[in-house]
Amino acid sequence: MQQQNVNPNVQGSQPMEQVPEIVSTKDQLYITDMLSWNLNACKKAHFFAEQCQTPELQQALEDAGQMHQRHYNKILEHLNTSPQKMN
């Protein structure tokens, strides 16, 4: 006998016509985590670059820190952009 993993509340339901214009709690927590991860990685890379004596490694760490800073800023940019209405 095969076991089916079907949610009885979903049977026969139609797919969404349009994505809801809300941010769920789970979405908000994930966005917060992404911002925290990128900010923390940026700070750590900058800190270790300052401690480093090898110029090539120092530059690689600075580059990594700048990449995480760009990602952080890009996420904020997306959050500050108003959604475009589609007709």
C-alpha cells in the first residue's frame, strides 16, 4: 500500500491567479536573516582584512566584504521599491 502525502484541505483547489501583495511572517524572518548574514559577513571580512599581513589575501577579504555590502544594499533597494502594478 502506498502512502499519499496529500493535504485534504488542498485537494481540488485552484492555483493562485495572482501572488498576494503581502509579506508573510516567514518571508519577513527570511529577509531579516539575509540582511543579518550579509552585514555580518561584510563586517567580518573587513575586520580580518585589517588584521591580515598578506596584501593578496587582504585584497581578497576586502573584495568579499564589498560583495556582501552590495548584496545587503541590493536587498534594501528591493525592499524600498514600490511594487509595479501589472495590467
